[in-house]
Amino acid sequence: MSRVAFVSSRARVLGRVLPGAVILGPTVVGERSLIDSFATLGYPKRSKLLELR
């Protein structure tokens, strides 16, 4: 099964993000960084958290 990474439109990614990673909000990933599968960076918006209630 193929997984894709989710990268927020507000995030700035200069490094590599492997499939399965999640990058939320205005997170910045540096150019010498590697974000591995199953990693989650950042926080969801308050409104998204309230939707889960």
C-alpha cells in the first residue's frame, strides 16, 4: 500500500519528506532535514481539534 505525505499549504519545506509523514501549519523544515515516515510535525488548528469532539 502506497502512502503519501501530507504537507500543509502554510508549511515551508526545504528538506526531504518521506511518504507517510504529516506536516501541519506554518512549520519550517530546514534544507538538511529528513522527515521520516510516521512523523508528525506542528499542531492542528483549534477549529480542527474542536471538530473531533
